Amino acid sequence: MAAASLGGRLLTLPAAALPKSPSLSLQAAAPIRGKPKKYLVYPHPPKSSRLSPSVLRWLQGLDLTFFPRNVNRDFSNGFLIAEIFTIYYPRDLKLSSFENGTSLKVKLDNWAQLEKFLARKRLKLPKELIHGTIHCKAGVPEILIQEVYTLLTHREIISIQDDLVNFTDYSYQMRLPLVPSSTASKSIKDNIRSSEIKSNPNTLSNELKVEFLFLLQMLQRKLRRKLNPSKFSLEIVN
């Protein structure tokens, strides 16, 4: 029997009221196991991403099927974009209609469905951004996600781009030292994806892209010569 003093009176507690197991306090302190929230599993930002912190926090809070670790690759098939829109429009869009695949056909089918949905809801995403995202153009998926964020949250954020976007690596090449800069052939290979040619086999269109890249390469070389005249000057030996 246990006893306690309260206001001069003696109270007795039955032995059954006392804790029987000495490990009860340890059991109470043990954490409750359960299914963790998905956004806690991916606390780190995607690799090689220029997404703003506000967009990253927004993505982490959406509890997506998987968190984009490679922004260029993971958003190209449109599956995650579709999932984001199903969260905001659950009655108008079903994720089961989309496939999380990597083939060009899957990408084009998913984005075709998304474009029809956007048209019905009078939501606008520039076709250039969709095209660049499908074909994994560097930096384009980040701009598209920023547009989606603004459409759905009505919040404006500072642009993640330092300069005008022309969907080429021109700005990157201009920041390189003189030796590692791309040749014309490598520039074409880097800026025209094989998936672009497959999805748009129009010969004239692809020829115009190649001509544009050649002109861009020539402009880049001229600018380099003007900005670094000492590197290109010729010494005349008598």
C-alpha cells in the first residue's frame, strides 16, 4: 500500500494504482513510428538547380510522388507538372491519365494532355518553355516551374535568369576561358537535341536552327576578339 499526506489527512492508494512495469517511462519516451511525410525525406535542393528558395519550399510542401533531384530530366516528361496541377485541380485532372516514362512518345503524349487542360482552364504556359523542357534545354525547366508557381499561387518572384533566354548555351560559352569554348560542331550538338529532330523532322526548320547556331558562333568569336585583342594579335618576326 502506498500513502500520501494531503492537508493533514492520510490518503492510501491501492497497490494496483502503482505502475507495475519499471520500463513504463522508457516506453512513453519512445517515438511513435509512422509513415514520414515525403517532403521531409528530400530536404536538399535539386542538384545543379537555379530554383529560388520560395519555389523549392513550395515543391517540398506539395508531397509529390518523388522529389525532382535533376530538374532538367525529372520535369521533361510532364508527369510531375501534371501531378502539381492535379493537387490544385483534383476534379479536372487525373494523374492516372499520365505515364511516368522517358520515351519521346510518352513526353509528347503527357504534354499534349497538359496543353489541352491548360486551354480549358485558360491558363497559359509559353510553348517555347514547354518545348525546351521536353528536350531538356539547360535552364528552361526552371523558368517553366517558376511560371507554374506564379500561375497557381499568384505570387511573383524575382527572375532566376541573369540575361535574356534564347535557349542556347551562348551566355555560358561567353563566360568560359578562351581555350575550352565550344567549336561550331559541338555547339550544334549541344543545342539541338536528337529528340527535337525526331519530334520535328522538318528539314527546313532544322537547317534554320543550324544556320542560327553558326551565326551565333561567329558572333561569339568576333566578340571574343574585340574583348581580348592581345590573345589574338599576331607578332611579326623580321
